[in-house]
Amino acid sequence: MLITDSKTTPLRLGTTGVSLAYAGFSALNNYIGEPDLFGRELKVTKANVADGLAASSVLVMGEGSEQTPLALITDIPFVHFDPEAPTPEESKELRIPLTLDIYAPLITGASWKKGKNARK
């Protein structure tokens, strides 16, 4: 099961599907320690299966008047199915600490303002 929504990406036109919640499969495929195409060991690579499937399904379902509220995804060899719901630890695996996030300097470097006068 996958619950999706649409999101925008900075400096890109259009929307892309993103996963809000999932169950029944592993959300990440971990490639750390595996060789890349040139035989070098991958150090940080994890494929976000949940968001990849979400993007594909939202594309098929449509963003306009297509009226396709459901997509059925089958026969995908890289998806590891799991009959159990994800544990809290597994759900946390999709989150990245702010210290490792490539967008952290943009988020932490801004002079954020709170309150009703924040846009002035």
C-alpha cells in the first residue's frame, strides 16, 4: 500500500508524486557496500523505492481530470515485499538528519521570521 501526494521541485515546472505513507514493502533499497558499474564500493547510496513508486503511480493516475484514483503496481523485481507494517525504526530510515542533508545550509542559513508580520 502506498499513499501519495504531489509536490513541486525548486527550479522545475510540473509536479511529481511523493510517498506520504507506505506498508507491505521495504521503502529503501540499500546499496551501501555493493559495487557500482565500475566496481567501486558504494558508500552512501540508498534507492528510495517508496518515492519512486509514488512518482510512477501519480504519473499514471494523472494530475487533472483523468479520474484515476488508484494504480496497481505489479511484477517489480527490485521491490522487497513484507507482510508486516513498517516498524517505527523502518519509517525513520526515510528521514535524514539535518547535519547530513544537502539542503541544510539553505534551511539553516535563512533568517526565518515568525508571526503575522513575517512577510514584511
